[in-house]
Amino acid sequence: MSKRPIQVYLDGRDRAQLDGLARRLRCSKAEVVREAIRRWAVELTGQGDPLLQLVGGLDDPGVPADLSTRLDEYAVGGYRPARVAEPRPGGGTGK
């Protein structure tokens, strides 16, 4: 991919932020700008980010309305242990 120059005017605050990010990330200022553009593109379009593509996925009418409160039941088919074993006195395992 060939790169072509672009000129950008920054005020003092933005320039200081750019300089600080480049130092912190140990990369060029140009790379910071390129990465910022890529991130904005993903954030605004939702393309390229698998997590953003999940947004709205639970709006399907086939998804149970109580999924968030009964997730365990749906995930394991309603399985619930009969009782939880209580710890033995003294913390031992009994072996």
C-alpha cells in the first residue's frame, strides 16, 4: 500500500496529545494518526469489529424475553444441582 502525504494543522493541545501518544505507544506520530482514523472508521460504521456486529443481535423475536435472568437454565437445559456440598469442619477434604 503506497502512502501519500497529507498536511494537518493542530493547535498546541492536540499537538501535545499527539506527541504524548507517539511516545507512550513508541511509534511515529503518523502511525498514531493512521490508527486513530482506523478506529474512528470502525466505531462509526461498525464494520470490522466483531463485537459491534453483535449489537442488536438479541432483538430477534425468537430470543426469550427473560434470557438475562434465566441464562443458566437456558444454557444447560434447566439443570440445577440438588444441593451444594458444605465444607467439612477444619477445612479438610475427608480423604
